[in-house]
Amino acid sequence: MKHLLSIDDLSTDEIHQLFETAADMHDVQSREVKKLPALRGRTVVNMFFEDSTRTRSSFEIAGKWLSADVINVSAKGSSTSKGESLRDTVLTVCAMGVDGLVIRHPASGAAVQVSEWVDAAVVNAGDGMHEHPTQALLDAYTLQRRLGSLEGRHVAIIGDLTHSRVFRSNIQCLTRLGARVTVVAPPTLMPSGVGAWSAAAGFETSYDIDAVLPTADAVMMLRVQRERMSGAYFPSEREYTVGYGLTRNRLALLKPDVPICHPGPMNRGLEIAADAADAAQSVVLEQVSSGLAIRMAVLYHLLAGEEL
Ligand code: CP
């Protein structure tokens, strides 16, 4: 693996190998001294052209715990505000001797484009509505730890699918690991062409959250991405919650102990009620700590010479 741009870059065996490395990295989190020497002398740049809390900070901690030198560059405060192009920006940064470039960008395909310009290993930390591969890996890793295996398990992915890169990466990752996936959205937030896509990729679609929830072994709620939509095709917030939110009443439809995931940031009271986000079966914060382990594993395999 030279870059991680898409779940498609990984074979199923490689996903399992990453999970094994992540399990070792998870142990580091419980140590008093959280440092491994694996990436000593390596430089990782986190280049974020879109806001982030979880992904940026976990890649920064991951790099530091592996002893890499980690630099953060964000659109705000960089020379992109003076009109410098993406190409000139990444070539400038990489001219300083960068080994790994973690990039988030609002344009779908930006990470693939950057990987063609630079020698550094590129990790896609979310590109527009396209992909967010480390999020899918951490989601599947979290569920595998909870459920033992994803083989034959029914995962319901519910929310604003049209705008979700998390959904696009998760479909590939979860189906590859043997899960049965049903996606649920209002018709206005179901991606166009989903019929042919679901037939080819092997997932199911539904507009009826109340029919799907009782059959789920895991539930993944997705954020309503108001910043990516024009108001035209969005139900009102009240309609959305009534029709598609994981409300307190809907919690009663779930089988006992079904893990509730959300990649964050959450719109509490819109797609997920506080009772669900904070329920005993919520794994939202477990996803965050799994994210650190997964990102350590990804940086380790990309930069420490440990081929997958
Ligand atoms: N899930 C996720 O990507 O969160 P951030 O935008 O905070 O990184």
C-alpha cells in the first residue's frame, strides 16, 4: 500500500491485517508512556482544507505516539488564502521533505489528485462527498470488537446518504467483511442511481426506519450535512426527526445491546436524540478511541516499511 485513498485500495486480508495492528496500537493507549519509536525521523503533515475535530487530532496524536514529527497546515492561516493553488501548496510543503501527507479537502477526488503530484504517502482524511476510508475502517473495527465478527451481521446505515463520504466508504468496507447492510434515508437524501449501485455492491435500501431497526445488529446514524445542501430537497428538521431520527421512542425498537454508532459531529435532537447518543449501547466515544488506533496502524504500515 503506497497510499490510502479509498477502501478499494485495500484487499480484505489487508483490512484484517490493519485491524490486528490496530489492536496492538490500542494497547499503547492504556500504557503510562504512550510512545513507540516506529516513525522516528519521519515527518507527517496534516493538511486540512475543511474543519475537523476527530480526524485531525487523532492523526496528530497517532503520528506523535509513533514518534514522527507532525506538522498541521490548515486552509485558514496558509497561503491558500492568498490564492495559492492546491498543487503549489502541496508541492511547497513536500519540498521540505515530507514522508506522509494526510489531506482533507472539500473537493471529491482531491486526495487522488494530490497523490499523483507528490512522492509522499497520501492518506485521504475525507474528500468532499467521495470517501473517508479511515472512518470506515474505525467503524468496522469498533463493530468487530463489539460483535466478534461482521460476517452475516445486519448493519443499518441511516441518514443523509447523498452527502456522506462516510457512507460511501462504509458500504465497501462492511460488505467486504461479510456484513449485510441496509441503508435508510428519505427519498430526497437517497443518492441518485442507488438502485443499480446497491444491486452491484450487494446492499439493500429502505425508506422505512421503523421496519429496519428491529432487524439490525448495529445501527450507524449519519449526520445531516446542512453545509453541503441547498434547502430545496431537505425535509424540515421536524419532519426529518419524526421520519428518520433515532428518537427515544425508536430506541425501544432495537434488539438489546445493539451498538449505536455515529461518526460525529452529531446534530443532537436532529438525526439522533440525546437518549440514543448517551445510551449504554452507544459506541460513539469508542469509535473515537478506535480511530486513534486505526490511524496509528495506517501510518505505521504506510511509513514504517511494514508492508501490509
Ligand atoms: N467523523 C469525522 O470525520 O469527524 P471530524 O470532522 O471531526 O474529523
